[in-house]
Amino acid sequence: KEYFFAYGTLQPSSNLKYFEENELSKYLIPLGKAQVKGVIVHLRNLKLSIDYPGMILTDEAGNHVEGTLFEVHEPEVTYKIMDAHELFTTEPSSSTLIPIDLFEKKEVIVERQNLPPVRASTYAFNPSSKFLASGAVVKVGAVESGDWLGYIKKEQSL
């Protein structure tokens, strides 16, 4: 079996429209809440005025990222859809996909309450990204709770 860990905008509760438009619910079966060792940074795309999370993997005790574990059906199709969302950006004038190095596909150990850990793929933030260095995307700060959905909900209510 193949698994995927989502911690931000790829969680259905965060982006249901994206899931429906791309029929991801056919390929990603949610198995429940899970966590990975790491920290989340709040990123902002200045051109598009969009906020999203980036996960930095770490082994430091006490640092964890909350998310959802999925079983992946038809990995080739699934990752093609998600890679277009995570590893590329669209040129506004031409709708051309441009590769960006803001995220990297990584394998992580995912922990779930009262269940054995599993290996899963995820998209981790690349802190040495040229896209970040260009100033198109900036780091707003750290998400101390490790829970992007709870954090962004709180931010939007301020």
C-alpha cells in the first residue's frame, strides 16, 4: 500500500473545491488524523496574495506537524494531479506550468494514535528555494501549534 501525508491545502477540509475539481477523492482515501516530526512555516505568495504552509522536517523533540494520512490509489494519476498543484505554478499570461522548487516530494514516517507508524510521501518546504530567494514568496513566521488549519482559521478571524 502507498500512503500520503497532507498538512495544509491538500487536506479535503481545507480545499474541498480542489479535491472535487480534480476528483482526488477517487484516489486519496482518508485514514484519519496523523502527525510527522517537523515544523510548519507560514508562507505568503506576494504576487497572488495567497497564504499556505510549508513543512520543514526535523528530528527535534516536541516538534510535530498535524495532518491527515491518506491511502493512495493509482499513484501515477494521483501524483500527477498533486505535483501540478505543489511543484509548479501557472504563468498568468499564458497558463503555462512553470516548475518551482518551493516544495520537494519527500518520504516521512507518519505516526497515528494507537496504530503502528507508516512511511508516506509528502511535500516538504525547500528552505533553499530560488523561488523564495527571488522574493515572490516570503516566510511570515512559524506555526507553533503544528496545526495549519487551526492556525489559519484563527488568523482569518482576527
